[in-house]
Amino acid sequence: MSQFKDFPELITTLPPFAGPFDAYQLSASNCKVLFASYPAGTSIDPHTHPTENCGVITKGELFLSVDGVETRFGAGDWYHLLPGQEHSARFDVETAEIEFWFDAK
């Protein structure tokens, strides 16, 4: 996971996330915290999560499509997704973010 040069060693020594992208996971009660990195050109097909997700872009940009509307999120911008909300994503440039996946209440 060499693309994690944007995170300090304390983060890159956390356990890896077992999912369709590279991330490190910090254990938290009722929430997964992911430090994720996406190479330029990454695309994620439409999907849903049973979790309520929010995240902040720390480098690069995320193009997030929800309900047919695509929104750009740059460094410092936060996004929010409700449980079961279908969405897709693309990353035209190398991007890093911190994601919070909260268990549904």
C-alpha cells in the first residue's frame, strides 16, 4: 500500500481494511474509521452500505454521485451518506480521505 505516503507511520501501522480499496482501519465502538487512498483514475460502481458514512477529503478530489447528481469534494470538504443510499465515486487525481462508517441505529 505504497500510496499511503500521505499518512503518518502511526496510521500506516494500523490493521488494513478488508474491502475493495486500500485503507487502514482504526478500531472504534459502533464506527469504522478508515484512512483511505485512491490512485488517479479509480472508479467505484454504484453501491450501498448498511452504515451511515461521512468523510473528509485530505488530498485530491472526490466526485460523488448520489441520486443522479454528481458533486465534487476537494481537500477539506466533508460529505455525508445515509444508510442504504445508493452512490458511486470517481477519483480523477490521486486522493486521500478519512472515512467514518457508523453502524445504523
